[in-house]
Amino acid sequence: MNRLWYMIRQTAYTVFSFCYFIGFAIDMTVRGFFLLTLGGATEAHKRKFHAILQRKSRFVINHVPGTTFSYSNPDGETFEKPSVIICNHQSHLDLMAVMMLTPNLIILTKKWVWHNPFYGIVIRYADYFPITDTEEMMQDISKKVEEGYSVVIFPEGTRSADCRILRFHRGAFYLAEQLNLDIVPVFINGFGKVLPKESFHLHPGHMSLEVMKRVRRDEEQEDYRDMTKRMHRLYIKKNEEVCHHR
């Protein structure tokens, strides 16, 4: 009976969350249409759209049914100075977890995310970019950085099925080097347990997000290849510490 009740409860949580997410996507699409399409894609309107995204993302992450969430920022990172924000990748929820950090960010996504039928329009309204190897993308990102936006990249490139830290791709660190940007590491934990990669069902659990110490470009002499390796080691160590204390 307990097992049956658990399945019924989690299915209800999942259906509710999916419906809420669809409602979120529709709401932000409508807001984007009136604010940016009809109202004009002015800088003030874009800032307002990003601020709404941040507030709604914070609400969603703090109200996933059957879960708890904790946020840690021991060094008091303000995100006022543009940077490359990197984060490990476990779940579909990761995107909203990062979006809640600051309104002044753009996210580099895979092309399928950019064209997603549920939230692709929202992604495009927010000026998030699909990852390409073109010079045009670099110019677009550089322009957004000049406007005060940070760039979010998941260096693993894909979600980890068992929450291990996968191999880091070099793109995030190459971008930071080319644009002379600091790196702000963000570590998430528990998201892959709450919504695993191979599952559509929510599971009870605790999710956490920690903003780690900013790596300042003017204090580092490493090239992007060495920085990739160092950040990968940092995340592996952090993940092992979390698993050890679980």
C-alpha cells in the first residue's frame, strides 16, 4: 500500500509540474509577444523580460513538489561584472536553477533546445544562442557582454545519467579567454536525483546550488586548455566531497 501511495503521489507531482511548466512557457511566450514583439525589442523591455524569467525560475526551483532546495554563495558573488558562468549538468531543471541567479545572463544552448516546441520561443525572446562554431556567434556574444550580460555554458555538453562529472569541453574556457572574461563556477547537486536523465517522473529529494569563488582573468596565466583541466578537477573534487558527506 505504501508503495502504491508513493507512486500515485509522485505521478500527481509529475503531472502537476509538467502542467505548470507548460503554463510557464505559455505565459512567458505571451509576455514576450506583448513586451518585445508589439512593444518593441528595446533594451529596457529585454531587461524587464529577463527579470521576469529570473523571478519565475526562482519560484519554480523553490516549489518543485516533494523537494527542498538550498542556495549557497559563500563569497558573495553579485554577478554584476560579466563573466562566463559554468555549471555541471544533471537535469532539465538545471536551466532554471541557473536562470534564477541573475537577470543579466544569456545561455548557450543546443540547437534542439533553441527550437523546442514548448519553450523555444521563450529562449529566443531571451536572446539565448544556439551553440555554433561561427564567427557570427562570437560577435553576438561579445555584444551582449558589452551590454553587461554574463554567458552561461554547461561544459559537459550533456546531462549526466548517474550525476558523475563528465568530460569538460573546452568551448567555455576558450570563450572566456577570447573575451577576457572571468569564470564563475556553479555547482549543483541533487537535480539528477529529483529528475533523472532517463526518467519523466519526479522523485523526492534535496537540491542544492553553490556559487563557487570567481576565477579572475587578471590573476591567471593559464591558457584555456589548462583552465579546462583545472576546472574539471575542481568539479570532480567537489562532487566527491558531496557524495562523501551524503
